[in-house]
Amino acid sequence: MRIKYAIILALVAIAIGASVGLKMFFKPHADISKLKSEFKLDASNLITEFGQDENTATTKYSEKILEISGKLVAKNKLPNGTDLLVLEDEMQGISCQLDSSWASANQSVIQSLETGNPVTVKGVCKGYLMEIKVSPAIVLK
């Protein structure tokens, strides 16, 4: 009798775990354009902050919504079709991977961006790995 209840309890636990896992897996990602920016920064200041103390800057900005203004130095398309914008310094600047759903709906905005001009990007900071990573991101202006 105890084995029967143990099997039923295990099956219920597996079903609950599977349903929570599936719900999290299929949860739509947050719409960056509707989220409030936690920090509004100049790109060069953000690069300087990470350069001076990477650990402190990572703790402060990682997984936070940032609004970053700076000079666009490169506009690329990755092999998987994702648009990538680089701010301030092509080698050690800020790499902004644009949100795919936003990018597909705003190709005219992306096409109008010219290197050398100022741009403001809003996105989730993923930390520092050779450059500051921001993904997903959208262009504000």
C-alpha cells in the first residue's frame, strides 16, 4: 500500500515539475521597450567604469536595464541574422545585440543608423567579456 502512494506522489511531483519547466521554457521574453531603464549612461563612462573595477561594475549593472548613449562605430549582421551595434570602440566598446522581434519590425530604423553618429540603445547588460555585452537591445534614437 505504501509503495502505491509513493508512486502516485512521485508522479504528481514529476507532473508539477514538468509543468513549471514547460511554463518557464515557453514564457515570452520581456519587451525591452516597455521596461523602465534602471540606469541612463554615457557609453564612454560605462566603459571607463568597467575598466577601473570590473567586479564592482558587473555587480552594479549585470542583468539590469541600461539606456546607453554613445557614438555608433560599427553596424553588423551576425551569421544567424541578428543585428549587432557597437558603441564607442570597435575592439573594447559596447556590443549591443538587437532584439530579433524588435529588429524585424524596425528595419528602417536600423538601416537609417550611420556609423559616427550618436545613438541611444536600451537593453539588458550581460557583463564584460572582452567588451561590454548588451542583449537583447533596442534603439531609442
